[in-house]
Amino acid sequence: MTHLAPVWRRAAGAVAAAVLALAGLGGCALFGGTDDPAAGGQPTVAATSDGEPSVTPEQVAPATTAVDACTLLTRQEAEKLAGTRLAEPAEPPAPDRSSCTYTGPSTGPTAQVEVYVGDGAKKFLDIDRELGHKLTPISGVGDESYAEDGTVFVSKGGLWACVRLVRTEDPAVYRKALESAAATVAGRL
């Protein structure tokens, strides 16, 4: 019978040595030392083995504050937008819920209001741009905002949100209500 314990010990020793070597090379910068931009220092750029610069944790954009998408537009506000009763979202509340969907009753009329916040909202906008959707700027809402048929996008402080309305009527009927919803969402970002 072969014992693997010596092999595991050597592997664990090699891993420990590698971690210590990396910590020695990175110094305090890896652990928020004087190179920490928040402390007034400059970001650290390390070189990879092929001499190319690599990004250190200090260069990554700071994370945005977690926002519950359902707090950006309440059910009552979604009902006003859709012009009909809507159900509460099925998913349980969470401080970082990035989407929220209010659905119409199964007896009709067809209605749904979706709210997205964060990377998903920005990706939604990027895809619509790539597809050539006509986006119209909304004046005075957030730092940047756009409307298209059935959807509005708004950014404030670098955080994107999106409100999408699904109805069977002409989207132009809901344009003003969507722009109002965009203003509400921008005020809560």
C-alpha cells in the first residue's frame, strides 16, 4: 500500500512557499498597504512573468452599493405605470436583488413591469444599442437616461437601472408614464 501523506505534505509546502513568495513580492500592496488609493497612494501595477502589466486589486473599480430593484419602483408605482393591478414579486426580498418583476393577474389584462439595476441594466442597454434600437435621451433625469418603446434606462453615479413595461397596447400610450418612472428610479439610485 502506498502512502500519499508525504506527497501531500510536499504539495502543501510548495503551495505555502508560493504564497509567501507572492506576499513578499507584493508587499503590503496586496493587503491594502501604502499603495491603497483610498489612503492616498497610487495603484500598483505588477508585471507578469512575460513582462506584461497585470491589474492588482487596487485598480479594480470600487463596487457599487447594493440596491434592491424592488425599492426603485414600488408595486403601487408599477401599477400606476401599467394602468392595472399587479402582483408582488415572487422572489423574497434581498438587499442586493438586481431584478424585480411585477406581473398582471392571470385573468388579464396582459401586463408586466420589470425593474433591473446594476450590470444587468447596463447590459440590457448595450444589447439594445448593438441591435440598433432607437433610443431617445430623456432630459433632466439622472446623469444619463434614454427611452425606447416600452423601456427606459437611467444612470446616476455610475449605477444603471432599467424599467421595462409589457402591455399589448401601442407603446406610445405609456411613454410619459415610463419617463415619470425613470425620474422616480433616478431619485432613488
